Amino acid sequence: MAEQLLDQVRDVAEGQIDFEGQKLVELLVNVTLALTGVVSFLVGYVLQDIKLALQIGLAGTALTFILAVPPWPFYNRNPVKWLQVGGGLVPPQSLIVDEKSFR
């Protein structure tokens, strides 16, 4: 029981995400940072308040950090199935190099 729980904690802490998850993270980071920049600039410009603009920018950056850094489970929806080490390989009957046969 304790070992199963420890294995689950290890899986979460390892931080494995697949290639599609990496693409999703990149999209989320770009979109959230761009929207944060636009919103903070517009709010700061309209209200003429640089402090509020910086606070909005920092809050958006913190939100982006929370979205991107932890290995959330939805970033690993398409895990890569790697081949086993040395598994499934049939050794060749003979190897031919420069017209010489080796066994």
C-alpha cells in the first residue's frame, strides 16, 4: 500500500510530459503572456496607473508560471511508447560488410 502511494508520488514528481503536451504548454505560455501584456498596458493607459499595470502584469506572469511549470496530468495525454532495451531484435544470420560475411 505504501509503495503504491510512493510510486504515484514519484510519477507526479518526475514531471513527464509528452510532445503534444509541450506544444500545448508553449501555446498557453504565449497566449497568456500576450493577453497579460495587452490587458495590463490598456488598463494602465486608460487609468493612467503604472502601479496597477505592473500588478496586472505580475499576476499574469504568476498565472502563466502556475500553468506552465508543474507537470499537470493533461500535458501527458499522449505518452510516447518507447521500445524495450534489446527487446524484439532478432540477431542477423550473417552480416555482410564489403562483400565479406560475418557471423
